[in-house]
Amino acid sequence: MRWGESVKKALFLLLVTLAAGWFSLLMTRKSFADSLATMAEALDRQVGAWNATGQDGTYDGETIYDYIDGAGEVYRAYNMQRCLSRSYTAAGEPAIVLDIFDMGSSEDAFGVFTHDREGKPANVGQDALYRQGWLSFWKSRFFVSLYMERETPAAKEAAFHLARAVASLIREEGRKPAILLGLPPKGLRDRSVRYLHHPMLLNYHYYLADENILNLGKETDALLATYSRDGKRARFLLVQYPNPGKAKEACSRFLAHYLPEAEGKVPLRLENGKWAAASLKGRFLAVVLESDSRSLAEDLLGEAKACP
Amino acid sequence: MSVKNIITRRDFLRAGACITLGSFMGLPHGVGSSANREGKSRVVLMRDKDVLDSNEQINRIALEEMLDDAVTTLLDAPDPSSAWKRLVTPGDIVGIKTNAWPYLPTPPPLNEAIRKRLLEAGVGEENISADDRGVLRDAVFQQSTALINVRPMRTHHWSGLGTLLKNYIMFVPQPSRYHDNACERLGAIWQLPHVKGKTRLNILVMLTPLFHGMGPHHFSRQHTWPYSGLIVSQDPVAADATGARIIQARREAFFGGERPVTPLPRHIVAADTRFGLGNSRAERIELIRLGWQKDQYL
């Protein structure tokens, strides 16, 4: 093969590759932008006695505050991309407000679902919870909320019908965060697990410090969980950093600010009689925030896995 | 970064309470407080079962009378006009800090009643403004010499309770900076130069308080009830602490057992012990009950 032909072939391949990449990028953006819009088109505007009223609302990470006030921060902290909102009303019945949040990834849809885990499990989407007047579920990269101004049997039935209609429009299921595989299974209270990135959310569930001493952020995945073994309880945190260096830096910072007197020797007994400890596993940092016993703290650190 | 500059959960554990953190952070105690820190703080709970009709629509006349009775009693004044003249002078520039949350806003008839009394006390119409989210851009608020703080009581996603103390979060450009640890540092906002010492009256609206919230909207009508009350005080901490006790009691009655507000509204106690803004403990509050006595939850 002559030199000129080789160059031409290489250039052709390069152009094809670039075009394919650009095309796939366009496709990604298009499918992302269309998704909530497609769902809005496909979703019935009448559910039993309820009819959609007014125009659908659409919000992004900035305008979400206009819609749901301070709680918008929760969704932003899980990288919310867009939200579609629609109200259904029926004569003599409470309004039903449907909010579909596109969280950008199934991991974050799962994460925002774990923010509030009160309620009874329901069979919608990949996981659902029902509290009096509020049904929420997640599927794929979507978190869906159906809220009733007050609960009536008919409104509850309509909300479930609507929820299942939304779930059926989301064809594929999404995967949960891989970091879940790192949690020790024994004694784990499933409903206690919170998946998060932002220190503000960690502080909401378990106040640690007024500053971000674990260097949590968009590049970190964290799990907060409660364990119960033989009558002893523990709060456990597992954080995945982008690389072992960042994990080591965070571990040093945590020990310096939270357990300074430990001088590297953990577990350490806290002022309330509970035990705290931390250990590194590659790019994972495992932290026992509070444990009723020293042995439970040591066991949890030993059993936590550095998953892929 | 200095280790000692960061407050952690363990600092709270060591202290056993947040009482020492004021000095720890170099914050003054009792400065700029509108409350009586030495003695008891007076709080008036005024209720009228007829202020709401069966559809929870407000009877304007009854509401005006509730406000008048509460303010007059609070200040030991002979009549409403005298009472308001003790609160403001004709030279004052008055911002009425309301709350615009769409599900449970400050009732417009109450705003109008306050405005009417301010005008009667001689404050110029051009020197009165009612606002919530726009207070930092509002010319009257920017020049204000006096503030009237008025909002409904409700549970709140970040602070546990949406209180009078919480209502001033719009006086900072980035409210979310105060969300950590259940908004425990809200009292610091009351020490800012454009806020400090200006509050003349606090009115916690307890007409249909929200005692439980859930979901993105944090509201459901079934978690409100017609309490039909106003809590009025010059001490925002005492008013909030009183309202918080009512909310907690209502939750226990509704849910049938202990069900603490989540997250715990730490900012109320912190406003007392850490920021010196008033009294949160019941024994430091002189509670005067007026009107309808049934199911007071106190």
C-alpha cells in the first residue's frame, strides 16, 4: 500500500469516527430533550374523573426553585436535569399533581428516592412508596411524585393508575449505584440506605460538620446506612472517590477534624459513649460514624468492600 | 485550613448543647435582641373560632379584631391605636416581612390590617411596603427603620419548622448557605446590619398551620387544621417556641404517639442560647391566652 493511500484511509477513518461521535452526541441530546416531552404527549390527559388542567410546567435546575421553593435544592443536589409538572382536577375531588423529574441517571433517580423513605412499599416502577396523599417511585433515570391535596379513595386509585401509566412509558429499568455492593449485608436496615453526593444532604440525614470535611461533591458517591446486629446499632458511611489519592486526602481531613485525638488509632470512643472509626480501601473511605460497640465498628470496617 | 475553625457534631456532643458555641464562634450574646433577655418574654395567643368559615375562608373583621386584641394586650395599651403608636412613629420606614409560599402565604387580609394600623399611627403610605422574596431589592426595605414580621407557621424541609426566625432568610442573598444542620444558624441573619434591632412586632399566623410535610411540595391539606389563632410577641424566639409546642402536640394527637418534627428545629433554641435573640424555654415565657380556649395544645 502506498503512503498516500494510507494517509487517505486514515483521514477517512478519522472523519467517520468524528462524524459518528458527533452524531451520537446529537442523538443523546435529542433523546434526552425529547424524553419528558414524549412522555407528556403520550400520557393521558384524562384519568377517570380527573382531567389535566392548564399547561404542563417544565423546569430546569435553576427554575425549579420557582416551583417547589427550598426543596428544589434536594433535586439539584442529585443533578436534576428537568422536571415536568401536570395537575389533574376533578369536580368535588382533590387535585392530583404529577411531577416527573429527569435526574439524568438511574443512580441519581434512585438517590433522590432514598431521600425520603417513609411510607408503605407499593408496586410501581422499580421501587415505590405510598404515604397518605403522596406516592413516589423511581424507574430508569426518572423519579416520579404524585401528590394529592388530600386523600380520598378515588384520588388514591387515580394516582396509582396515573403512576402505572407513567411507569409503562419508561421502557427500560435502570441500574442502582454500584457502590451498594460495597455495603456489608449482615444487619443492614435496607430502608435506612441513603445514596448521595452532596454534603448538605449528608448533614440533613446525619449532621457531621458545618464544613465539607469529607470532600463530598459531584465526583463522589456516598452511602449512609444503619446497621443492627445483636441489639447493637451503628451508622455507617461509605464514600467512593475518583482515585485513591482523593480518598486518602479525605480520610486525613476527616480524622484531623473529627477524631483529632485518635492520632490514627481507631475506633475512638466519642463523648456520647459510642465508637467512631474510619479506614481506607483504595478509592473507598469507610466511616463508622457512631457504633454502640467497638467490635461492631471494627467488623463493619473489615467487611466493607471496595467494589468496582 | 485551621482545625479549630470547623464545628463538628462532636462539638455539640462535648458541650451537651449548643450553649457554648456562641462564644466559640465569636458571636455576641444578647446583642441586638428585641426581646427581654433578663426577664420573661410576653407572648399573646389569640384565638377566635369564627375567624374561619366552614371552607376555611377568613372573616376579615374577626381577624382585624384578633390582631387588635393581641397587640393591645401585648403592650398593655388602652386601645389598638395607642398600641401601634408605641410600636412605630410617623418618621418610620416600615417593611412588613411576609411569606409568599403559595400553599400557605401570609393572609392578605392580615397584611391589610397591619398596613391600616401603621397608617393610623402616622406612617406615610409611601414608607410602607410588604414583601417576601424581593426584600433585598425593595426600596422601602432597603431604607427601613422598622420591620413587622408576619408569617404562617408550618413544617419545613430544611429547618424543621418555618418560623418567624426563618422568615428573615430572604434578607441574605444566598439563603441556602443557612441550610446546614437544620438551619441552626438562622439567628445570625438577625444580627446583620440591615436587620439588627429593627423588628418591632412578630406575628406567627396559626390560622391553619401545617404540622406535617412530605414530598416535593411539602404540603397536604389533611396536615393542616383550623387552629384559628395568632401568636404575637416582640420576642420572635418566644413566639416560635410557643408555636412549636402547639405543632408538636398536634402531631402527637394526629399520629397517635411521639412523632418529633423532622429535622428538629434547632434554630429556635440556638436563637436563644447562641444568638441571644430571645427566650425559648417555657418558664421564661409569659403566655397570655385570649379568646377560644378549646384544643389549645398548650
